[in-house]
Amino acid sequence: MARSNPERRAALLDAAIDVLAEEGARGLTFRAVDQRAAVPAGTASNYFANRDALLVQSAARVYERLEPDADTLARSLTGPHDAARVAELMHQLVDRVADFPTGFLALLELRLAALRRPELRTVLTTRIAADLRFNVDHHRASGLPGDATTVQLLYLALNWLILERLTLPDLFAPQQRTALVDALVTRLLAGELHPE
């Protein structure tokens, strides 16, 4: 029977995220998680039925840690409703995700593992689809310019920008990344703000 101490489970999942980010999915073992979490050998296997359960729950934990808190969401609904505000929010989003590099890199490893694990692929697809729906709905509720396609294009482009920032940090200087986000928002919203 799996253990249920929520704090210990979260610590083990955080350790699993670190292992995924640093050693890849192949390096994710119960032993590696126990060592990273600095707990006695066998602890992780008491909390997770098998490696697949550890992978699936690690994905959920990354999203749990990446989700903005209620205050951040509330603040995103305030302020002007223009392209500059959209750009400001996108910069905040990129910084928030990039500030948790192991989480983003672990998600990349989990996506690769999902190619061979249908259950993990289903979990990730469901979670990411829900996240996209939430972002589209939240964007619409904010009254900011842009539609569902704008939000989806921002999601795709910013994910790759974050990937470059974390894996090839010297490819674009910080000022270049800032300018690219600003240009992306401006160009995506150009038709919305100036309809023909």
C-alpha cells in the first residue's frame, strides 16, 4: 500500500523532477529519487506503485509548481487592455517558467518518454489541453486583445523561446529575448488592433 504523507510525497516528486532534468527519463529510478531526496533507500517505492506512476505524478507536480497563484491571476486581469499589457504579461510568464528550469526540462523529458508510454502521453495531452483552454478563457475574460489562436501561437512560440533560454542561453542575449517577445506580441496583434 502506497504511503500518503503529502509533504514527503511532494519532496520525492521534487527530487524526481531534478533527476529528470539532470539525468533524463532513463536516469529516473527509485534509487536516484531516494538519493536526491536524501531519504532512506526504498522510500520512493513506498510512495509510488511503479516507475510509470512516478513519471505521471512528476508531470502533475511540475504543473502544480508552475501554476500562478490567485494573486498573480487577479493582477493579470488589471491594467490597460492593450498590446503593451499583453507583452508585459508574456514577459512575466517567460520569467516565471524559466525561473523553474528543472521543471521545464523535466517536462521535455516527460514528453519524450510519452512517445513510448501511452498512459503518460494521455496524461500530458489532457493536462496541456486543459492548460491551453484555461489560458484562452482567462485571456478572453481579461478583455485583452487577441483571440484563441493568438493565445495558442503565443504558447507555441514562447515555449520554444524558453527552451532556447534554458538549453542554449548564449544564443540570444536577454535584450534580444525581450525584443523578440515584444515583436511577437506586436505582430500577432497587428491585425486585431488595426483591422482592414
